[in-house]
Amino acid sequence: MLFLADSLSINQTSHPNVLTRFEPLTLLSSIAESTSTIGLAATASTTYSEPFHIARQFASLDHLSGGRAAWNVVTSSIEETAKNFSGEEHLAHHKRYERAEEFVEVVKGLWDSWEEDALVRNKETGEFFESSKLHELQHKGEFFSVRGPLNVSRTPQGQPVIIQAGSSEDGQKLAAKTAELIFTAQNDLDKAKEFYQSLKGKVEAAGRAREDVSIMPGIFPIIADTEEEAQAKYEELQELIVPEIGLSILQNYLGGIDLSQYPLDGPLPEIDPSTSNAVKSRFDLVMNMARKDNLTIRQLYQSVAGSRGHNIFIGTPQQLADVMETWLREEAADGFNVMPPLLPEGLDVFVDRVVPILQERGLFKTDYTGQTLRENLGLTEPKNRYTT
């Protein structure tokens, strides 16, 4: 599955890979035409979008791709984004997630507008659809009032796959109720196992089966023939980080706090989490990294600028396969979001040298027999709420 992140605001010190970036759904629609099996996951914000737009766009991508679309649900974390959408202030963290929960509920309702066999296309009678199988949503809630129905028919997957990328308490609550894949930043095995069990428990508490949700931490692999070569490659990449950009990325993770007044080779100052409107899980992760390893501000931004706070692996293909196997077998992960430091080189190395080892161990498929992304991920097709 190709997973595209997104950002809705930039400034002079933004990471270069977000300064000029295509809108994900447009890009994936193009990629869909030249691919046949790869899943296509796009990030879209529930804070700066409307449910009808998102439902229509992802349903369209699912049709265009033959059932390979996935929506990565985010609430947006950068304060400046509000000013690109006629606002001055970002919604408070808990309000963003309350809006997101209702947003996803509306989108899923719109995806059910058309029953599976609603389109009859009868040439003899001229009947295009069966009116009793097209449904208005008639949703009225705190944030949205949406009549429906959606003007895109039932998609090949029934509904596109839902991904959720938040690990805070609010994020986990949303994921447990709505998501099928969880993208999370976990860089410690024991904490990853705790997160895994906690979230699976929340999934069950929400009335779903544990296997309805797959947890997929990000991993940032630096791979070479020897550990020494991999470490040298990592250090070379670290030297390429522009201090101003690295500091800006760190400040965004900490809710926009200005760190320029502090020495880069000094410790991170105490920051009251209640004053931050950033992504709570990423804020906590970065603060824990700083405290656990006694990192200076410079060391901290070097750690997060490339990997975005995800698990950095430095070593050989065999060692990476060992780490991934441990995480899978000890229930710290159901899969991984692989984030190569360089493209296409980093992806080629992973596919050519790590995947075969995982396949030999029975941890990676050798073939995909499904027609849709859902089928290849082992996810069931959601039942249309109007189908008896």
C-alpha cells in the first residue's frame, strides 16, 4: 500500500518535502491508472474538509482504482493551518476529535447511500436505478447537517479502508470506533506492546473484534551490509539536516513553542502540555525521547526531523527482519508502515533484501490473491446499513 501524508500549511522553514506537494487524492488518481494491485492511501483532514467532499472523493478513487482506496483520517495539528481556511485559531484538541468522530460517521453513512444492486441499468425498460435502494442520510449533529444521498454509487470495496493516525487518548477512542488500520509512532518495544494491548481492548469495548483493527507502527530503516556501514549512512543523512528546518519541525511537534531563545546544545526546557494544542501523542513521544536519553535540543530535532518521531532502525537486512519478527510475534504490531529515508533507493533495498527474508519466515505474502485492498489486508467488507 502506498501511503501519502499531507499538510495544509507551509512557512519559510517547512520541511522541503512539503513545500511543493501534489494534493494526495489527485496524485493517487493518476497512479491508479498505471497500477493494478497496490493500495492507495491518502491523508485528508476532518478539521478543514466537509464530509460530503471526502465521501465523494474517496468513493471516486475507489471506483477509479478498482477497489484500492484508503482514507487516512487526521485532525490536523499545525496552528497556522486555520489561517488558510478563513480562521484565526485551530480547534482545541478534544474538539477536533469530537468533530472527527461525527465526520467519519457521516462519511460512512454517505458511502451507504446506494445499496449494492441499486443500479439496474435496464435497457429494455429504461430504468437506471431502483429508487427504493437509494437512501438519504438525513444526519443532524453538533458539527454537521447532511441530507445526502451521495452522488457516487456503492464502491468496489463497499467502503474505502479507514486508517487513523492518532495515538492520544482521543485518537485511540476515535480509532477504536471507526478505524481499520492504525498508523502510530512507537520507538520502544515494551511501550508498543502496551499500546497494542490498550488499543485492542478499546476496540473490544467499542463492540468490535480485536482482529477488526490492525496496528501498524512506522519504521525508518537505515540498511547496509554491516552495522558500521549503516551507522555511517545514518550519520551522513543527519549532517544534511538544516538546523532552521529541523528546529521548526521540532517546534511544530511541541505545539509551535519558540525554542530559538534556548541554546541548541542545551536541554529542552520544561513545557506545560496543557499549553500545547499539538498532536498529543507526538508531543508526549518527543518529550519522552528528550527526557529518557537526556537529549539536547539539537540532538532532539536531529532525531525527529528525518524519522518524524518513528522507530529508527540502523543495521543489516537480517537484523531488521529479526526486529520486525519480534514486534509481530510479541504483539507490538500487526504490520509496519515502512518509511525509507531515501527514495527510490531506500525502498528498493527494503524490497530486494528484507522482504525475501520475511517471506522465508512466513511473515510476508508471496502473492496477493484478492481483487481489492480490503481483501488483500484480510478486512471484511462493511455491510450496507440499509441491506436486510
